[in-house]
Amino acid sequence: MIVERPPAFRAAPDGAAARRLWRRALARPSLPATAGLVVVVAFFAVQAPELLTWAGLAGVLDVAAVLGIGGVAVALLMIAGQYDFSIGVVSVATSLVTALLIGYSGWNTWPALLVSLGAALAVGLVNGLLVVATGVNSFLVTLGTFLLLEGAALVGAQKVADTARQGSSLTEARGWASAARIFNSTLQVGIGQLHSSLVWWVALTALASWALWRTRFGNAVFVSGGARRAGREMGVPVGPTTVVLFCVTAAAGWLIGTVELMQTTSVQANTPALGTALDYVVVAVIGGCLLTGGFGSAFGAAVGALLYAVARQGIILAGWDPRWFQTILGVLLLLALLTNGIVRRRLKAVPRS
């Protein structure tokens, strides 16, 4: 006798579903930074409860915003397999150009900002063209740019100092007030104060994430870092993409310099620009970018900047020796490198964040 019965469908074992979920989580470059952020916030919430107040949160976001602008731009370049160590000195040099045109030459603020932006893009264009045309490692090219701009910045800083001693104020310049509303607006939240740099950071992170995952340009970025030779053979514009990315990091340096100029109404020419550039690389690596290129996300870099800021402000609020921050940052970087290695080996799908 033949008995007909509907086929039985059994749900996948819970263990298999959990393994699939784990593999999908590991495919996200931002996972290490997100996990580290949760741990660091929980730790400093106990060691420094002030961190969770409005004032503490505002301090964290103020640090993370400026760092995140540079970190997201550098992350895009690292995904393409390149580095830019001149971004820190570009921020100083372009703010000097703006300050000199306003304070020394009497320009309106907006034309001065446009000229300094043009100067930044010119630096990015030179960096990109040299890397593409010569094949020289981008570390060496941008290091040369760094040294060139650092010397020029020191000379320009003396001019700005002389102008300040003569009583010329940047804030009295035409167009300064309107520019400050865009680059240095503030919002009072409790006893904390949020700056417009936070809006710039969030907007740039969203734009970069969309460009990476929803456009042909983003595909070219990943191909440039993961399969450059094959990409060229398939017609992917690897060279132009690289040049554009160097211009993006230079423009990010200009934005950072402009924000800091509007906030302090002075130029910090003694800032260790190379150390600042290394901070951006560290943020990108903590956020999931591989040093070999082809893997990473803008969102991960933004989370890395937030993690960096929480650790820095947490140490200050806890009353620890500030030198411990370098130790904690080193530990976070090593853990990120180890985790990224594991993620890369287990990656079976295109990473997404």
C-alpha cells in the first residue's frame, strides 16, 4: 500500500543558524570597532561616570568629529590601497593661506576659503598624479609633500603672527560671520556644547558610505585596492579613481583646517602634522580597513574615531596620566589588526557595513 504524505520540512538547527549569523557579522569591517567601542564605553562609564553626562558626551563628539572627517577620507584611500601622510599638514597650510589672505591681504572670507580649497585640491592632484604616473609608493610621495608644506607653513605662520601683533583681527573681516555660521555653529545641550563639525562628520560619513556601496565609483575603489591589475584589464578607471581619492583627502584636510581656524581664530602651526596624519590611519585601521587595501568601510572609520575619542576623553575625566592613552591606543590597534586578519581569512562575501 502506498501512502501519500506531504514532504516534511525541518528548520535548520539552531547551531547552523547561529554560525551563519556569525559569518555574516564577521563580513562587516566595522565589527571590531563597534565591539571595542562597547567595551571601552562600559569601562570608562565605571572609571569616569562624567563621560556619560551631556558635557562628557559633547567633549567626546567634539574630538571624534574632527578626527572622523580625516579618518573617513583616509579610509577611502586605504581601501584603494594608498596612503596620504600629508593630510595633517594640508589642514595647517590651507588654514594659513586663508588667514594670510584675510588678515594680511584684506580679502573677503569666502574668496579666501575658495582659494585655500583650490590650493588643497592642487596638492591632492599632484599627489595622485605622481603616484599614478611614477608608480612610487604613496607613502614616499605624500611624505615628500608633507616636508615641503611643513616648511612653507612655518614661514606663513610667522606672517600670521606679525599680522596679529599689528592688531588685525580675523573676526572683523568681511564674510567671517556667515562662514562661522557654517563651519563653527554651536548648539547648547545641557551644560555641553556641540559644534557644527559634528554635522559635517555625519554628512561625510553618510555620503562616503553611499558612494562606496551604491555607485560605480565605490566599486572602482575596492577594485583599486583588491585587484588593481585585473581591474585595469577589465577597464576599471583605477588611475583616475586614485587621483580623485587623493583630492578627497586633501579637501578633508582643508575642511579640518577651516573648522579649527573658525573655532580658534588662529593657526596652530606648531601642531605635529605627521602625528595627526598617523592618527587618521590608526582610526581607519581600528575601523576595519586593511593595510593591504580592498577591505574596509567609511562607517567603520567613523566608529573608530568615536572609539579613539572615548578612550582619550575617558582617560582625562578619570584623572589618569595622559600618557596612558598611547598605551590604550596601541592595544586597540593591535587587537584591530588581529581581528581584521581573522575576518579576512573567513570572509566569503563582499564586506558591508
